[in-house]
Amino acid sequence: MTSMLELVTDHRKVIEARTRQLFVGFPGPKAVLRDDDGISILIDQLVDTLRRGDRASEDEIARVATKYGGLLFARGLTIGELVRAYGTVCEAVTKVGQELNFSFSNDEFEMLNRVLDVAIAASVSEHQRQRTEATSDEELQHIGALAHELRNSLSAAVMAFTVIKRGVVGTSGQTSDTLDRSLRRMGDLLDRALAEVRLRKDAV
């Protein structure tokens, strides 16, 4: 009896083509789910997991899913699309096996279902982790930009105040205007930052 691993490795091109055909039937699937690269990643994951055998622990399956799921999420897939992708690959393997008169053991089907269940759970966790990292990066960039603007305004205010303090110029004129604009700019930046914090807090 041919194993599921042998079917996937020996007839990989046929399974990839069938997977691609099934994706076409879905409304508005991501291009990465139709191209060779995206589908190849999905099949790589299945082969990697099947090679570990039915004794593979859930932690081990989850590590594999996290690795390959991360590659697909980096290409722009959503959680829903990846879940649909897992189901489509499973359907393709089953259909190709039936067409080639291959029979699988109940243990293999149970393992395939276990792989899908654990892979989906691990993928959801990986997606959330990547989103958290992306949000953290965006916040750091935002804070950096705010600090840069504040520093520029502060530098201009300090320079203007230093000139005025030395008595080189009076308290009216361009230098005084520069000081006034810089202080107002810093006030506006801080008000905007506080407003954003309040909006985020209210949205939680």
C-alpha cells in the first residue's frame, strides 16, 4: 500500500497542479496561492511533516507550521486565506489519491487531520506575533519621527533664545518670531501625541 508521503513526493507536480485548479475556484484568492512558489511552500510543509511520521508531537508539527506559515504570511496571506490553503491542499491530495487508486490507512487520514488542526492553530499564533512585531515597529518609527521633529523645534528655540539673551537682538523681530514658532510647534506636536494616545486608549 502506497503511503501518503510517497503519493505526495512521487506525484508532487500533479498535486500542485490540482491545488492550483482548486484555488482558481475560490473568489478572489491571493496571487501567491496560485503561483508555483506559494503552492510549493504548502507542499513543502506537508512533506516535511509527513516525513516526521505519525509519532511527531504536536509541538514538532507546530514548529513546522510556524516556519512555513511565516513564509506565506510574509507574502501577504491572511489567516483566512492560509486556513483555506491548508484545506485545499488536503482536498488535492485526497482527489489525486482517488484518481490514482491509492488507498490510505485510517492512521494517515487521522494524522493529516491532526496536522491541519495543529498547523492552523500554530499559524494563527504566528500571524498574531508578526502583527504585534509590525505594530511595534510602526510605533517605534512614529516615536522616532516625533522625537526628531521635537528636537528640531527645540534646537531652533534654544538658538533663538540664546541670541535674545545675549542682547544681540531685541525681543521683537525675526529671532523672536522663530522662538515663538518653535515653542508653538512643540506644543502642537505634544498635543497631537496626547490626542493619539487618548484615541488608542478609547479604542481598546
